[in-house]
Amino acid sequence: MKRIALINDLSGFGKCSLTAAIPVISVMGIQACPLPTAVLTAQTEFGDYYSYDLTDKMDKFTEKWKSMDVSFDGIYSGYLADAGQMEKVEHFLEQFQEENTLYLADPVMGDRGMTYDMFNETFLQGMKELTKKADVITPNLMELCLLSEVSYEEMITHQQDEDYIRRIVNLCKVLLAKALKPQTVIVTGIVRTKDGEEYVGNLAVSGEECVHLENPYTGKGFSGTGDLFASVICGSLVKGLSVKEAVEKATYFLQEAIEEATEENIPMVHGVNFEKHLYKLL
Ligand code: PXL
């Protein structure tokens, strides 16, 4: 059985990080091995939350797992509670990243113009270094702008321009050139206006290949959808699917869940009812 190490937090509410990744990876027939970065009462966008930081415990997982003589087909890192956790992830990679291990780094830092509570300049510099080591990175548009030192506010003023996607592809290419290995950048949540209608799409750029898929935009962004998306991508690539197939699978899995959450007026911080749609990943 394939196996993926999931370096992410455990949040009681928000349907994100490990509560999103474990069911997705499991239903795809892959063993999910969580390495928790923090335990939270609820994801940070709830505002009033308690977070127990596990930085000091992360090396215990690395060392105990190493002495168990286990290996991983995939490593997926997501929410890190502070910049100090990046060196713990790097230590984990030194121990477990092998020739055939797929490393997906989701540079979780913010969304739609707002950075999360842990974000600061040191965090950004650390994330730039960490993402260079990955085979796949899955920033949303704001995170792509942060990694590229480009203003997100300025970028989204071009939403209606014909060359908007081309501009984003160019940012991806700059990151690809800095990466330490051949990499795929998958940018999520790209909202644009085309023929008077709003669309939301995902764009994958690797070498010369470019895949852009979009759907009508419901106007809302829900907690955890980026984590669910990255989980499907990671599981699909570990199973040998192409980047295009992986992006199609993730889009197919999430689209209806997002539409339903919008219709049902689910508060954005609570996330979508993805559970009903897990069968699509079987
Ligand atoms: O979905 C990203 C995420 C993961 N984990 C925690 C978060 C967030 C986004 O706010 O707060 C704890």
C-alpha cells in the first residue's frame, strides 16, 4: 500500500488540514500518516481559538519513524504554526525524501488579501526556501504573489485583462527557475471575469506544460478547500496520475461541494460538506 506523511495541523473546526487530508488520502486507498504541527480548537480564521504548538515534538516523529525503518511514497506539508517548524520539515525531508518520493509543499500563508496569524517576514523567507525543495507546490493566488514578491492587490486589478493568466504563468515560471528540482506549480483560486461572467480556476505550470481549468465562480471561498485540493493532487500523483488528471480529479471532487455550501449559506470558516463527495475519489 502506498503511504503519505501528512505534516499539518489538527483543527477541531474548519474542515481543513488533517481533518481534510486524512479522509481524502484514505479514500484514495493510500495510508495517511499524520505528523501534527499544532492542535487547535478551530482554524485561525475563527478568531477566538486556542492553539497548542507542537514544534518541539516534530523531531520525535522523524526520529521514531526513522527507527521504525518506514518509508513514504509522498510527503505533504501544509499549515506550519511558526517559522521554526520549517527547519523541522527540512529535517524530516533529509531523512525521508528519496529519489521517488513525491514532496508536495502547500505554502499556507493567507488567502484573498489576508495573511493568517502566523505570517511574518521570517515565515515568508523560510517558506521560499522550503518550497524550492518540492516537486509540487500549491499556492493560492495570494500565496503565489507573496512567494514572488509581487503585490496581490495590483495583480487582481488585471482580472479582466486578456493576458491575466499569462501574467500568472510568468510568475510561476520565475518560481520554477528557482526550484532545486523540476517542479510543478499549481495555483488555486484564480478568479477572473470573462465575457461578463466570473470564473474561478486552477492553473498548473511545469516546464513547457500548462493546464488551466475553470468553473463558474460562486463568489465565496470556504475554509479547507485549498487543503482538500492539495490532498487530492498529492494522492493522485502518488498513484501515478498525470498533473492534468490530478487537477481534473480535484476540481470534480470540489466543485459541487462548494456550490452546495454556497446555496446552503454555510459560514465560510466552517468549510464545505466534502464528506458526501468522498465517493468520487474511490
Ligand atoms: O486551510 C488552511 C489552514 C490550515 N490550518 C489552520 C488555518 C488555516 C487557514 O486559516 O488557520 C490552522
